[in-house]
Amino acid sequence: MNPTTLKLCLMAVLSLVGIGLYGLMICRNLIKMVIVLQILVKAAALGLILAGQMSSQINLGQSLGITVIVADTIVAVVGMALAVQVQRRLGTLDVDALSSLRG
Amino acid sequence: MLEAILFALPILTALLAGIQAIRTRSLIRSALWLAGVSASIAVLFYMLGAHQVAVIELSVGAGLVTVLFVFAIGIAGAEIQPQRPIVPKTLAWVLILVAILLLAGFALPFATTVQHSTEPETTSVFWQQRGLDVIVQVVLIFCGVLGLLGVLAEEKAPLDQPMVDEIAAERERDLRNLEYQSSQSMVSSQQGQTR
Amino acid sequence: MATFLMLLTIGLPWIGAICVWWIGDRRPRWQHILATGFSVAAGAASILLLAFSSSGVALRIPVGGFFGDFTLVPDGLGVFLAVIAAVVGSLAVIFSVDYMRGKQQLGRYYALILLFIGAMAGLGLSGSLLFMFVFWEITAFCSYALISFHNDDPKAVAGGIKALIVTQLGGIGLLIGALIIRSQTGNYQILDFLANAASIQPSILNLIAFGFLAAAVAKSAQVPLQTWLPDAMEAPTPVTALIHAATMVNAGVYLLARFYPAFRDVPGWATSVVTIGLLSGLLAALMALVANDIKRCLAYSTVSQLGYMVYAVGTGSVFASQFHLLSHSVFKALLFLSAGAVIHIVGTRDMREMGGLGRDMPFVRAVFVIGSLALVGLPIANGFFSKELILEGGLMHGPRWAYIGMLLGAGITACYTLRMVSMVFYRKRGSVKASHDAPVAMRISLGTLSLGVFTTWLLAGAFGELLTGSLPYHQLQTSKTFDLALELLNAPATWLALLVILLGFALWMMHKQLKPLIVFLRPLSRIAENRFGFEHLNQGVIRIARSLSSVLRRTQTGQLNWNIVGIVGGLGIVLALLTWRI
Amino acid sequence: MTYPSFLWLIALPLVTAPLVYLAGRLGKRIGQRVLAQGAAIASLLAAWMPFILASVELRIYGPHSFAAEAISLRLDGMGLLLAGLSLGLGTLVVLFSGSYMANEAGEEKYYAMLVAMIGVMIGLGCTGDLFNLWIWFEAMAVSSYLLVAFYRDQPASLEAGIKYLVQSAAGSVLVLLGIGLVLSQTGTLDLMEILTIAETSPLMLAAGALFLIGFGVKTALVPLHTWLPDAHAQAPSGISAMLSGVVIEAGMIAMLRSLLALTGVESLWGPLLMGFGALNMLAGNLLAFGQKQVKRMLAYSSLVHIGYMLVGLGITFYAGESGGAQGGLFHMLNHGLMKGMAFLAAGTLLYALHLSLGDHKPLLIADLAGAAKRYPIAALTLSLAVLGLGGLPPLAGFMSKWQIFVAGFETHNAWIGALVAFAALNSVFSLAYYAPLVNAVYRLEPSESVLSGKPLSGLMKVPLIVLGLATVAIGIWPALLDWLTVPAGATVLVGLGG
């Protein structure tokens, strides 16, 4: 693989991670935070595929990528379920309202 | 160079979609932008030669997850949030820039393709060589499903409107209590300091 | 045999502790009987142990790589400490039968006292630094738990926690010393360390010496860590007598005496020890002069007397310090217990409310006066001989300025003792009255102890033999009791000291005429009442911890976004730290 | 083909977890609510058999691995230690939960998840493959989300659950990035191979940092710890015991395994671990100081103890002697026992004073006043636990701290000596918040909640007594656990090439 492309892809991974972490710091809606987590997971999966590509073991990379996608889908589903439950019990999804545990 | 430009297209769309997913105020739109990220990443996967993952990403990432999100938003209601973030935006920017630039500094200049022993041509890596991953994944799915059941299962009837109000009122009371307590503790700590 | 007796001395009280706890608070009679039985048995075992003292390791149990061997060594110093703990302990337990009658949670009370007695004996007998530290900490724990025995009283709780934390802070010195010794000599055996001390690098030996000194200062309530002892007076009085007068506070002096041969030549060590002893001896005596709470007054006096012992170690008179330790445990236990009898009967600790109590409780008055004689250091009482021995040693081997200070201390001691006796038992009648004299069990322990005041000095010769016979690294100068007494009575220093003591008496007698002097001393007494500012220091540390804590608790915002900031920030910091490795 | 017994040890809880769930459903239908608990107990007791066999095998054959195609599972000291800890504490927690969870909906899910979580943690300790480690780690996280947010009607519990989920998911993404970097450079995921192949390069440094932070979220290193007090305080008490006693330790084992594979790359991991250790001790103590809720205070004290473990492990990483790691792992075991005991004892009191009355208020220290009179066992074990955590001898916590300190001084390094002194100072400081708890418990005047509390069932006391005896026994005879800690310490050394 072309080194320029490689660096471009790596930059893409890092930027996506940056966007994701930024989103986690900025977003106040719980469901949106779960969405942002998914962006992070995409970045990680891309990173793994890229790693497979870099070490010329694309199938290994694919295998890891699939596992990550499936596993983190489960996490997202549980997260969504929790968010929905929060909405039901508290009537809001705002992070700020969800800060009774402090100090 | 041409290859780089070819790659840059899906990358740029992915980044743009990601930014939009964060910026938009509507939850539904945000979920749809996520699907956009997913789709462009799937294209990228394909270009990188990871064909199976590309398919899975399209079906699971762009398809299933989006549907689930839309479903969840439907249940929870597309609440519009106050715009002002809790963490100052500048702080978030600075932190992200520092962390990501440092990471890039560590990774980018030194990233090269390394030729290792070639792997078997079969596509059986997933099912056979990494079979244990699959088994653990099954455990994980079991836990996830059980978790979903546990969180959502309703033995009482789902909430009807009065109960929501009641809980909201309770929350109001709690919050007021909390504020009162924190102001009290502030006062007492100040008193402690002046003493 | 020695092994068996040692195990009995440590083990009997602990078994007793478990039994008393197990029996439960529904059968208080049995609790009294069991506690008395076990403590007296331990006392008997410890006395028998005196006959078997030797310098060798009597019991060795390997515990495992990092923990070395658990050893018991029945040498003179250790056996002596064990005897004091077990004997005074059993007397305190007997006293408690009356003192604690009808109180709640007796199981906890007796179990902790018995646990303490066993641990104190173990502290003396252990030949391994690690296990010495273990016993050291157990005694600190028991002291804490007993000080705050009346948990409903916030003052008692605060006092207990303060005692625990201050002694533990000092304990860090012992811990670090022990760890350094292990890293230098490869094991924790005290005997090995004393044998090889000269071969350890001086700078490291320095660290050990001052670490141990810190531990001793905290445990023996010496300046500047003395503030916990007055606050420890919230404990039930038998506990005070046992732990905060007769035994645990002696552990610091014991530690210094035990390791004196190793640290003797460390530059500055002996001077620091002398200085600390002098400061404690003088300042605490001044504080005793202005205290109005009878137990606090006695507590300051304890600090002051411990100062004498520390001073003695510093001037090289190890024997004198241990001899004074013996006398002091007897007469101070007596004083505390008789004060306890007074408090138990009249229900207050404030001396200003007392007065003229002597007529109602002649027995208590008699024993209290006997104890005071010894505290002041008048002839025939044991305190006289040991204190004179210390002063003589100080005159011969120590610096002159310190000797003068200690002599002055003797005068102040006389002054505050007389003040105490007159305020409580003589003077005109105060606002409280005593309904009866001390009951039987109290009389037994008070009587035994006052007998001890007149007799323990006769043991000087035997005690000296015990020490010289079993301590391979200490160079002690001892002689027969008779010679010792004769020598003391012939020494001019003794007469000088007695003169100073008489001056001290006179000072109190004329305190009404000495108005100008008192006016002159008033600022000093005010400072003394504030405990020379050490209390402020203490409070300051607590305040800083509290405000730091509240600042840090504000960072726990509970808002998820801020939590993520923590993660990203952490990543940034670690990466930034790693950049200089590229 | 023969399977080594540790495979059974991993598989048994994982296979029986669904059965536990089914038994619970069945029990619900026929009105036998204890069926789920019974099944869980049976499953864990059955797992003890392979555990004993595995420990015997480890002693006879030394560390041995089982290759499942490309992924190797490996039983070594560290894996056995984690297995022993999670199995031991897990069994006691299941015993304890009988009456604690009796009034809650969805017991069968609770027990099934608990059994699955134990199995997952055993697997996590035994894996020899970097990516496999991640997926076990993720499975552990997923299995604990529901357990944290088990009181799904309680807003506070949901709040704790979702915070926990978001933060650990963010952490796990960082781990994945690290795995990607390692894979791209070495071309392999096997930890042993990585150790031999890996060369010093900035990419590997970045990977190490990502592992440290990614796993550090679960291990609760200080700036990343914010989820911990919420999750530990809001979970049902049995789960608090598991989270604090085993789960964060499992996170630490995962971190160790990944960092050990990179020791050839960089020598800075040791000082970094020690630095985080010092930070954890200080911040944890300050945060726990002045805390009024019992469970929250205990949660913060977990931070402090993580600090001690990190110091011990950091010493070994730095100096290459096994003592520090052995001490750190010994402390891990002891912390599991003592913190487990503390949370269970606090849990019995919480149950008796609040929960059994249908009240989800947090347990305050003031509520405990005078508890000793009505609940002597719970009061005694709670006191024992906190005093042991504070490092008073002769309780287990003292011995492991001592061992860490000894190892620190063995290095003859002044900085490490100062760090040990700092750790000892923190140990004393911690008494400032542990001691008032003990005092409160033994007050004579009971609080209102104690007066109105319900009596306790006998079965709840059994785990407390077992843990209390263990704490004292280990304190008196620390060599009792050498069969677990010595091989575990040796494992760390193997990674360091010693």
C-alpha cells in the first residue's frame, strides 16, 4: 500500500477518534452520546483493518473488525436501553439533570 | 497520488458526517448522519480490501444500528437539548488537539507497512483461527441480551402520563434538596474557613 | 520453659479477650471473673518468667520470605516490660471490677484491655522488628479503642482518633527504620542488627536512628507530639492508669533504650534525645501547674516524667531510665487509680469543684499522698531513688544546661504535686462531696500499688543484674541496692535536688504572697494552657486536609461530560510524559 | 485430545450461566424463587473442582497453555490468582444475595449475569492473546452494566449505570486503537510473541499509553476514576463487593498483561505505574475523607488500594525483582477479601435498615450508630474490614502493604523509599475516616434507623464470618496464600525477562 494513503487513513482514524471524544465532552443528550460512541467504534474498527493491512494480514484484520462491530453493537444496544429507561424514569435525557451523584 | 485522492473522498465524507452527527440538534438527524459515517467507512473498508467487513458494516452499522437508534429515539422522544455544553468548548478543543496531535506525532511519521509472513489465503480466519473470539462473543451477546431484558423488562405497566409527572415532581424536589444541601455545605464550609 | 512462659504471658490475655467477648454482655459477673482470672494468671506467668531470662532466642518460627522469622527473646528489658504490663494490667482489671460495675459493653472493654496486655508483653518480648511493629500497632489500636470507649461522647471519639493518628504517624518512623534494617541486614532480628550496626553506612544508620526516635516521641507523648496524651484522658480511668501511664507510653522509652547501643554514636542523636527529654520534662510540668482537670494534670505529669526517662537514655543512663520507668509505672498507676476512685465517687474531674475530700475518703487520700511522695521524689519512695539516679547520671555524662533544666523540673514537679493534693484533699470544702470511701476491689489494687511504691526500689540491684546478665550489647553500670542507696545519699547532687524540691514546695505554699511572680508568669501560663501552640498546629493540619478534600470533591461533578474530560486529559498527560522518550 | 482442567474452569460458569437463567424462569413459574440462587451456587461450587485441579497442575507442570488455533489460552500464576479471587468472592456473594435480592424483580438475571461475569473474569485472566483479552474485557463490562443498574426503577442507579457504560466504552475504544498499533508493527497478537518481537518505536509507546489509559478507566486510575464511586455505591451490595473486589482488579490484570508484553519497548511503565499509584492514594484518601455515605466512602477507598497495588507492581516493573509484584498481587487478594467483606457488611446493614423497609436511601454513617447491639456480626466484620483496609495488624491488609514496602526498600532507591514513606503516610491518613465508622458502630445510643431496622437472616452472616476469619488468618499467617501469590509474582517477572 502506498505510504501516503496509509498516512491518510491513519489520520482519518485519529480524526474520527478526536471527533468522537470531542462529541462525548460536548453532547448533553444521552442517546446522542451513545451515537457518538458508535463513531468512536467505527474509528477503532477502521484502525484494526488498517493494522491488518499494514501487517499484510487483511483477513486477520477483517476478523477483528467483525468482532468489534458486533460486540460494540451490543454495547450500543444496552446503552440505548439504559438511556430509554432513564427517559422513562426521569423524563429527560439531559446529562446535566443526571448528576445527582456528586462529591 | 491518485490512490490517495480516491481514499480521501470517503474519508472526508466520514469526517463530515461525524461532525454533522455531533452538531445537529435533532436526534433523528444525528442517527442518520451516523449511518452516513458508517456507509463511508464501509466504502473505505472495501477499498482497503476488507470486503466481508464492508458488507457487515453496511448491514449492521448503517442498517441495523440506525434502525435501533431510530426506534429508541421514537420511544424516548426526540427531545431538543439546550445548546450550551457543560464543558467549555475551548477546553474540549484544547484537550482534543493536545491528545490527538500527540498521538499523531507518535504514530504518523513512523507508520510503515511491515511485511510479515503471509497468512493463509483462506477466509476462514474468523471462524477457525479466531474461533475463541467468536465463542467469547457469544457469551457477550448472551450478557447483552440479558442486560437488555433486565433493563427494559417491565413487570409493572409501562409508564402512563401521571407517573411521569410524579417522577418529574420528585426529581424537582430532589434537585431542590440537593441545591439546598450544597448551598448549605458551601455556607458551612465558608464558615469553617472564616473560623 | 521460658518459651512456654512467654507464650503464656502473651497468649493468656488474648485467650481471655476472646472468652470475655464470647460470653457476651448478658453475663457481666462472668466477664468480671474471667477478665480478672486471665489477667492475674498472665501476671503470674510473667513474674515466673523473670527467673528464666536469657539473651538468646527462645522461640523461632519462620513465617515466610518477606516476613522473616517470628522470634521471642526473654532478655531483661523485654521481660521487664512484660512484667509491668501484666502485673499493672491485672491490677487495673481488678480495679475495673468496681469501677465498671453496671456499665454497658463490658465485653468490649475487657477484651480490649486483655488484648492490650498481651500485645504489650509481645512488644517487649518480640525479637523480630516486624512483629515488634505488629504489637506496637496493636497497642496503638487498643489505646484508640479504649480512649473512645464512650463512643457517644464526641470528645472521646476525637481524642481516640487523635491518639491513633499521632502514634501511627510516629510509627512510620519505626516502619521505615525496620524496612531499612531489613534491606541492609537481610532480616528483622534485633540482635543481628545490634551486632552489625557498626557496619551499616552512617547516613543510613542516621535515618534509622531518627526514624526510631520519631516513633518513640509519638508513642511516649514527647514534645512536639505530646498533644494526644491530655486528650486521651477521656478514657475510663483504669485504662488511663494502665495504658497512658504505666505501659504503652513507656514503649517509646523502651525502644530508645533497646537500640541505644546501635545509635549511641550517631552524630546528634544523643543531643536530640536529651533536648526532647528536657523540653518535655519542663514544658509538661509547667502545663501541669495550670491544669484544673485532675486527670489532665496527671497526664502532663506523665509526659514530664517520661521526659526524664528519655533524657536519661540520651545521657547514656539506660539503667536509670528503665529503673525510673519501673518506679513511674507503679506510682503513676497508683495516682491515676486513686484519682479514678475520687472521680468515680464524686463524679467530676474538675479540681476546682473538689476540696476537703480527705475527710470523707481517708484511704484514697492516704494512697494518693503516697503516690505523690514518689512523684515528687522524696526519700523512701521509689521515685526518689530512680529520679536521683537519672539526675546523677545526667550531671556526670550529660550536658550541663540540660542538667540544670531537669533540676528545675524537679522543683516544678513538687510545686504542681502539692497544688494537686491540696486542691483535692485539703483546702476548704468544694462544691462536691464524697459519699463513701473506695470499695473493696479498688482497695486491693490501690493497696498493692502503694506497697509497691515503698518496695520496688529495693529491687534495684536484682534489676541491674537482670539487665546486665541478659543484654549483650548494652554497657550498664549497676551495683547492689545497698551500695546504690548509700552512694546516692552521699552524693551532693542528691541534696541539691532535694533542696530544689523543697523550694518547689515553698513556691506553692507562698503562692499567695508571690503575686508579682505570678503576674510575671501569667503569659507563660496562658501559652501553657494553649499547649504551647502545638494544638493550633494540629488544627491547622486538619483544616488543610479538609479544605483540600472539599476542593477535590468539587471535581467529582457527577456530570458525564466532565468525566470524559478526565479520560482525555489523562491520555494527554501520559502521552506528553512519554514524548521525551522519542 | 485432552483438555487441561483450566479450560473446564473457564467453561463451566459460562455454560451454566444460561442454565441458571432458565432455572430461575422455571422457578418463577412453579413458585420456587430459590431455584436461581441454588443453581448459581451449584454452578460455582462445581467450578471449584477444576480450580483445585488447575492449581495442582500449575504447581506440578508450571504455566501451561492450550492453543485454540491462533489463540492460546494460558494458565499461569496471575490467571490462577484472578480465578481464585473471583470464584471465592463470587461464591460468597451468591450465598449472601439470597435474602438481599429476595424482594427484587429479575433475580434470575442477576444470578445468571453474576455467574457469567465470574466465568468471563476467569477467562480474562487466562488468555494469552491481545485481542482475545479485549473481547473478554468487553464481555466483562457488558455483564456488569446490568448489575450496576440493577435497580432499574431508581434514578440514581440508572445514572450510575449509564455513566459507567459510556466511560468504559470510551476506554475500550482506546484499547482497540492500541491493539491496532501493536498489530501493525509486530504482525501478531500473541502476547508472548509480541514480547519477543516488539522493538522500541514511538508507535509502541503510543500503544502502551493507550493501554494504560484504556484499561485504566476500568482500573480507576485517578483522573479516570469518576465512574467508580457512583457505580460501586449504587449497585446492589453483593455487586459492589464484586466490582470493588474483583472487577477493577481484573481490569488491572488486563492492563498488566498488555503492558508486560511491551516491557521490551520502554522502561518508563514502572515509574508511570508508581506515579499513578501515588496519585490514586492521595486523591482517594482526600475524597473519602469527610464522606458521609458508607458505600461511597468504601468506593473511594478502593482508589487508595488500587494505588498500593500499582506501587507494588511499579516497583517490580522498575527494579525487576519479584517482591513488589508479589506484594501488589497479594494486596489485590487481600483487598478483594477485605473490601468484599466491607461491602457485604455494609450491605447487610443497608438491607436491614433501609432496603427491607422498601427504602432506597443511601446508608449514612450516622445511620450506623449503635448497630453493634442489634447486629453484632455485621458490626464486627465491618469494623474488621475497615481496620484491615486501614492497615492495622494483625489483619490481612497490613501484611500485604508491608510486603510492598519491603520490596520498595529492597531497591535501595531513595525515590522509591520516599514513595513508600508517602504510602505509609496515606495509610495513617486513611484511619481518619475509617476510625469514626468503627466508633459510630459501637455507640451505645442507637440511631432511629437501627431501632426500626429488621432482623437479619442467618445465611447473610455466613459470608461475613468466612471473610472475617480469612482476614484475620491471613494477617496472622501471611504465608497461607503463598501458593497463589508466588507464582503470580513470578508471572510478572517472566514478562520482564527475569
